[in-house]
Amino acid sequence: SAVISQKPSRDICQRGTSLTIQCQVDSQVTMMFWYRQQPGQSLTLIATANQGSEATYESGFVIDKFPISRPNLTFSTLTVSNMSPEDSSIYLCSGRGASGGSVVFGPGTRLTVL
Amino acid sequence: AQSVTQPDIHITVSEGASLELRCNYSYGATPYLFWYVQSPGQGLQLLLKYFSGDTLVQGIKGFEAEFKRSQSSFNLRKPSVHWSDAAEYFCAVGPGGTSYGKLTFGQGTILTVHP
């Protein structure tokens, strides 16, 4: 299975600023996804990162708040814009190969907004 | 809309005892089902997955899960729990095809293991 790394592993940010999270996969994956895990909660899918085109967002998430890029098959970024304390969460990247393969997750980025 | 319910928020077992974590799902088509484990400060590790075929699925770390379509369940089991199994466990469901990998997660079950 692919191995996913994320940078940064954690950060503390001020309200109103933005943070870009990087996701790197060690092999090509067909699909990449971004999830949010709010404190004490489960994971919620934010969007599908599409290579070379705009991401596909789930209900309740918008591009202006969470712009996503995926310039190639192994790398994606998620930006959390104009942050507020409610954005304090763990953000996880995932990827999968062909249909039926494993769906693997990165270690997550723990974000705290003050 | 698809959904996953894990009825037990927190389970405590003694080391060496058997374990069953419950998962019920709601999904309009044939579901792709997964169990993940998340240790404190760690990412998600895939324990096992089910797509089709034999309804009893073997995973890593001695875990198994049984798919019961009539009950819309995919319960996770382990015959003898080790202290290192203490973690949070997530059941997830998702589609196949081009959207394979877009997962809906349950709320998670926290497992505590007593020595």
C-alpha cells in the first residue's frame, strides 16, 4: 500500500490567518481526499482532490474556505483560510489506488487556532 | 444518504478477553466496508475491508469482521485482546467504482483494555 506523509504535523495559528497543509504520497494514487476530524468527533470528508482540475467539495465545505490543489498524482495541498477557533481540528489526507485497493491515510495535521 | 452507526462509544475489556465492536450501516447499494484503528496521536490504520465474497473477513493484528447483509451490520471481533489494542476504532462505508475511497465514518468506539 502507498505511504502518505503530511506537513506540518501540527501548528498553532492566529485567528484570521491561513495555513497550507501538504500531502505527499510515495507512489501514484488514483484518488486523493481530504478529511477533517474535529475534537472528539469522527472524520468528515471535505473534498476530493482532482489532478489538474478543481476539487470536488462535499456539502458544507466551499472552495473559498478550503482551497485544494493537486498538481500531480502524488501531491496535494489543503489551505484552511481565514481561520477561526472552530477550524481547530485534525486534517487528514487519504489516497487510494485502483478500485478495490487499500484506502490509506496520512498521519494528520493537528491545527489549533487561537 | 449513507450513514454508519457505532452504538458503543466506549468499551472496556480485560486483557485476554474476547472483543466485539458493533457497526451498522445504511447504504443504498452494495457497500464497501472498512474498519480502521486510530491510536492516540496516530493516523488511521486499515484493519480490514469487505467488498464481496466470503462474508467473514480476516484482517491484521488478529481481527476479523463479519458482513451480515440482512442486519446491515459489519461487526469487528478479536478472540483475545492485548493491551496494545487499546485505541479508537472506526467503521466506514463507501461506494465502489469511480468514487471508491470516499468514506463515511461512524462516530468511533474507544477501547480500553484492563490488565
